[in-house]
Amino acid sequence: MKNPIKFIQEVKQEAFKVSWPTGKETIQGALMVFAMAVVMSLFFLLLDQVLKFFLELLLKMSL
């Protein structure tokens, strides 16, 4: 990097070329992340309960 000032100017030019998401797109993305977190939490809760049930059943049968 020979000229830091030129580098900073080029960085600014590139930053203006970026297409930033709109507020609506940001909210939609955040809601999708939240919804997926809820769905995955419910899935793992259900999976945990099913495995717990079968493990308890297996332990009762072995006694």
C-alpha cells in the first residue's frame, strides 16, 4: 500500500456502490431469524421429550 489516502478514497467509492437493505427488508430478515429460532426450539423440545419417554420406557423394561 503505497498511498493510504488513495486507498481510503477507493474504499469510500466502493462503500457507496453497496446496495444496503431497506428498513422493511431488515425487519423481514429479523422476523425470519426469530421465527426459525422458535421453530427449532419447539423441534428440539419435542425431540427431547420423545427421547426422554423412550429412555424411561427402556429403563422400566430392564428393571
